[in-house]
Amino acid sequence: MRAIAITEEHELELVELPEPVAAPGEVLVDVVAAGVNRADVAQTAGMYPPPPGASELPGLEVSGHRRDTGEAVVALLAGGGYAEVVAVPEGQLLPVPEGMDPVEAAGVIEVCATVVSNLVLEGRLADGETVLIHGGTGGIGTVAIQLARHLGARVLTTVGSDEAFDRVRDLGADAVWNRRTTDLLEVVREAGGADVILDIVGGPTLADNVGMLREHGRLVIIGTLGGAIGELPIGMLMGKRARVIGTTLRSRRTEGKREILEATRELVWPLLADGTLSVPLHARLPMDRASEAHAILRDGGHLGKVVLEVASG
């Protein structure tokens, strides 16, 4: 099979590899397309190794067809998605959302499961609460804005340029600020603070995030784009009776992923089917242009997801 491997020089190259062999409880999926995520970029740079036992190939999500039944599915992976065939635990599969293009579907499962896991299951975002979503134009941000709005929350978000304001407002954001030119701590406090904050930046924003929380607020940290070390104002956290929650999806066991995917299918799949929620697609590129896809994520400024078309015909 064709696949994209990571070289010792941290580059991506097209290679020929043997097909994976399905272990007990796994099924083979013939891949149509693979979603591209920041975790793939970090892994390629040598900064985010796969969990023990996972494929060394990048790629955390795919769309394709089960080889045993032919069913069109999407799969959540711990690695290996940049390939023509993947072996997937059966509990990490969902049907392609009704009416969705199979290539575009490749960018759905990881981002939707991440948002459901962190806003709903961990953050317990409720109707009438206020949520602050860092990075509103990325794959996670665009879905989080829409789902939070559907849940009845007031949505605040940050973007990297003034040109992105209208795009995230169209998705449902009530207030948006340019993180490069705004004192975010000041403006969010003026806006009344946030009950839930979804943070992809990490350490450098830790103190300000706690400062923006309301009483009983929940800070959910899902990324460390800005660094993994930060200063926590413990007294302020205690005074607000707030919580800091750190989570990852990739390293969870299949049982945990299955629970998240069941919640995702119940909550999000009907919204995708009727058009209430969409996953914006910034670009779809052939698999041999994976390096270009990674450059799009590194450069920023994109809206939504990037996918690689894997099937050769």
C-alpha cells in the first residue's frame, strides 16, 4: 500500500509499505481520505510521538470503507491514517454522516469527538452559560463555536486577524477579538467572564485564563501550542472555586474513545445530517502533497479543516 512516512529529518515522504494486519477486535478500512490535524504536524516535527503500540505513521482520522462489510465509515485513530489501509478497533468507527461527501467526512470525527469530549463531557457547558473558545477559525474552533451555540451558550472567541471576524460570527460567535491586538483578559472580564474556556494554547495563557473564569468556572486545556509550562494563580483559582481540566483524546483506550464516539454520534451526527452544524473544509489535497497540507496548518489563517485524498481511483 501507499503511505506517508516521517523521515529522520522530520520530513514527509511517500512510501510503499505492507498492509496492516487486523488484530482481534479490529477491522481493516480501505481509506478514501485522511484528515490533517495539528497533532500530525507536531508528530512530524518530533514533538508528539504516538502512544505505545500505535502506528508510527501520522494521521488520526480517516474516511473509507470497511473491508468486511463495505460500509462507508469514519475512523478515529491513534496513528496511521496517512495510508491506503488502516486497522481500526471496531469501537472507534462511526458511519459516515448522512449525506456527507466521503472525502469531506475524513475531517469530521476527530474534531467533533474532541469538542464533545471537552465542551460537553468534561466542561459540562450548559444552556445560558458563556464559553470562551481560543482559536475560533481552526477545525476545533469552528465546530466548538457551532456546537456551543446549539447548546444555548453565549460564545466568545479569539482569532488571529481582523479579516476573520465575519467568518466566525457567521458560525455563531457573539463576540470575537483579535488575539494579537487585544488585551484579552481585560475585554473578557468586561464582557462578564466565562463559565467555560476551551484552550489550545497552554502554559503562557494559564494565569489569564484563570483570571477570565467566573465563579465555578472550568478551564479545559486541550493543547500546548504556546508551550507546556505556565504559572497557576492558585489563590484566585480557589477563590473562584474553579477547575482546571487537562485532557487528550489520542492516548485514551478504546473503551474511553467508544464512549466519546457514542455521545458524538448521538449529539452531532443529526446536526451534520440536517445542516445545523458543518465542518468547514479549507482544502483537499492528494496524499502526496501532505507536506503542503502541513504547511497550511503551520502558517495559520485557514478556516476549518484540511484533508488528504488517499484513494487512487
